[in-house]
Amino acid sequence: MYFIVAGIFNIIAPLIANIPDHGWHTWAGFITLVLGPALLGNWTGKIIHMPEFRLIGIFIGIDLFFRGVAFAVFGLTLRAN
């Protein structure tokens, strides 16, 4: 449920706040939103054959990676302006 709520928030918030280069934040939110139903539906466990706790850790790592890229691009955009 966390991934779904965080994904929706990460898609809507940059658009409302009108931050520069909001595409990266929207992309990170979309990735997070896709990971939510994948974990809740448990279809990844059937394909990958991993324990759910390991999948949660991998999904959180993917989420943090894309958020880090989004914030790095945001910081570089602010620095350039």
C-alpha cells in the first residue's frame, strides 16, 4: 500500500508545486506506483521465486534509486539557474 500512495503523491506533488524539471519526479512516482500492485498482487513472487521480504527490500532499493536520480537532477537544475 505504501508504494501506491507514495507513487500517486510523487506524480501529483511536483506538478502542483511547479518545480523545474518535474519530469524526473513524475517518472520516479510512476515507477513507485507500478511497484505497488506488483507487490500486492504477488505476481513477482511467482515469476522470480523469492521471499516477499527480499522483494520488498529490492523494491525499496529501486524506489530510492529513482528518487535519488530525481533529486540529483533537481539539484543540478537549481544550480544551473
